[in-house]
Amino acid sequence: MKPTFDIDALRAVVAGTDLGSFARAAVQLGRSQSAISMQLKKLEQQAGTPLFIRKGRGLVPTEAGEAFVSYARRIVALNDEAALALGSTTTTAAVRFGLPQDFFDDVMPATLKAFAGAHENVHVEVHAGENHNLAEEVRNGRLDVAIAFFKSGAHDEGEVLCELPMQWLACETVLKPQPKGPVPLVLFSHPCLFRQAALATLEQAQMRWRAALTTPSLPGIWAALRSGLGVAVRTDHGRPQDIACIGSSLNLPVLPPIEVRLLVAPNASPLAHDLSRVLRQETLARIGGTVR
């Protein structure tokens, strides 16, 4: 006889994985830690294999557990979607999407507005995080949908939406001249595709450089440029009006293009696929790059 997994237990698995702690999941779900532990133990007995192992003070999924979490996420999402379709107000369907900071001001609000217009009462969780984490979050099922930057032609992960040229950017009115010194760079924290492109391009051109400032914040990049600390590499998308493309004026080498790709989690729910279609449409409508 095939096991029938309890929806509340599956919800606990999803919450514990997303929060990185089953203790925090217990608080969020209004249950005791012992109750959550009993649910996990029962799920492992039904699955016939360990789903989580202890690492430090917490639990992390085994290889089987990662697959189980992915299915649990889909089952919970479908359960909540069905409840919502039947008029239940006790649960709310939810989807989660991520994107780089470059798209906060246009793609994100446009996507949320368009999706909400077709899906009322659906909770949308936005993860506006560091680009290098987004693909992993989607692969592991912690995000349903995302757009992210990728090195052009690097591999086949996701759907290529468009290709954008990378640019050397600075605030021309306050940029401090560096006639013979190394190029002062305003850099995103490692790892970063724009950072990698800037350093590789300068080294290939045998031009010296120095790190003037490093930050994990895109607004921090703009502030540093406005302070005249140096030059940065980014696309032209979302560039503030007081920041200019200055590559030719400083005789800096040409940078390679970068791709924007759409990522969808394995076993994504129908709601997540609806969100991916909206995200694709709104991204292409606003980025204006070369469609691939």
C-alpha cells in the first residue's frame, strides 16, 4: 500500500527548509518543536529512507530529502491552489520569485501588477537577492521562478530571454582624473559576473586596476560613482540619468555581452508557470536587449 503523506507535515518540511530551521518553522506554524520532529519522523518512515541529517545545530536534506522537498512544495502549492479555487479562505496559495537588484524599479512592479490582476488572493514572495544565488535557489526549489544574469553562452541552464552589452559607467561630472594610475574600480562583492568581466577585460588589455570600493548593494554602486570614486561595470538597464557610459572617453576596452535568463524550478506548480509567463513578458517588454 502506497503511503499517504500528511499535508501539514509536508507544509512543515517546506517551511523548515525555506527558513533554514525547523525551530523557526514550528514558531511560524504555531506548533511545538516536538510535534514537528514527530511529523518528520513519520514522513521518513513512510518514505523508507532518511530525509534529513543533522549538520551542526540544524537539519539539512539528504539527496532523497531534496527530491522529497521539491515534491512537498508542489503538493502544498496545489493543495492551497485547490482550496482557493473552491472558495476556501483558510489557506492562501503562494509563489516565490527572484531577480537581481537591477530590475527592482520596473520589471518587479510590472510583474507583480500583471500577475495580481489574473490571480487575486495569491501570496507572492519576492527574493531580490544577489545574482549568483538565484540559480541555486531555483534548482533547490526555494524559489519557483527567477530571472538572472549569466555569462553569455556559458551553459544551457534556463531560457535565454535576451543579451545585453556591458558598459563602463561613471559620473562624468565628479570622476577624479587618473592620467597614469590604475583604473579605479567600483565593484560588486565577489562572486559577481560584472566584477569578473571588468577584471578579465582589463587584464587582457594589460591595463592596471585597483579596487576603489566594494559593495553588495546596487544603490551603493551608484552612490560611489556619484562620489567620483571610480568606474563600474553594469548594463545600461536601470542606469540613473546622472551616470554615463564612459568607456570610449577613457579608452577602456570593449566588454563582452551578458545574458538574461528565465529560470523555473523543477516540479513547479501551475501557478508558478503562470508567474513565469508573466515574468517573461514583462522582462522582455522592459529590458530592450537583443532577443535570442
